[in-house]
Amino acid sequence: RGLGSSARSAREDSWLKSLFVRKVDPRKDAHSNLLAKRETSSLYKLQFHNVKPECLEAYNKLCQEVLPKIHEEKHYPCALVGTWNTWYGEQDQAVHLWRYEGGYPALNEVMSKLRQNKEFTEFRKERGNMLLSRKNQLLLEFSFWNEPVPRDGPNIYELRSYQLRPGTMIEWGNYW
């Protein structure tokens, strides 16, 4: 028997070729650009402060006095969305959620201005004496979740982390 070829079998999309070669569409953009809300371009900073147990009350009082006052000024493109203490998991921990309107450039602008702000530098020095450790996370907002809004009263929040499984971010977002 002989093996012959025809114009039909030479086609790129032949069924035989599809058995051996799988075309994978290249990712068009970074995951953060595909699912982040573009119209708001908000960047969030989540701060975790592990406070010395004997200083927690004084820490909370200091933060209530200073943080809202500093960041209510118009020339800081950020807002304190929420601040709370943890009940479960890490104990004696304070968490602050900040929104920077304008993304990374806004974050850089605020940090630069805060380094020049005498009240804030004094606050940081006093706060530093009350802390065991601290950690920051920068977060982008997914387009399929609403923007967080501050709420009055004592509230309980759940902080979750997700590990994404293989698949495209768009599929994951649609599934969510």
C-alpha cells in the first residue's frame, strides 16, 4: 500500500493534525489587567499590624485620633475604607484597608507626601513603639466584585484568600 496526500489532507486544521498538535491561544494581557476594574483604577493596601498585647487599647485610640484626620485632606488621593482588630487567627492584630484612587501613581504620591508630614512621622514613631511586626499587601479590585464601602457600627468581617486553579482568569471570573 502507498501513502498518498491530497490537498484536503494538507489542510492545517485536519483532524489528524489536531490529534497531535494542540493550539493554545497566547495570553493577551496580564491577569491583573484582564479582570481588574479599569474605570476606577483603584489600588488597595491591606495593612496588618501585630500589636504588643499591653498596647492594643492605646494603639486603637491613637489610630482613631490620627488616621482619619490625616487622610481626610483633599490633597491625599486615598481613603481609609476600614480598620478593625482580629478575633480569630492572629491575636492582638489590627488591620487597616486603604483605597488609592488612581492606582500605583496615587500610592507613590501619598507615600511621598506622608514622609513630609510632621504629624504623620510623629504618629509612626509613637505607633512603632507599640508594634511587634507589620506587613502590607497591595490588592487590585476584581471587576466582578463591588467596591468595599465603610459601614457604621460594630461589624464582623471575614478575610479570605483564594488559590486559583489552572484555567484562564476570564473563565474563573465568569464562574465566580
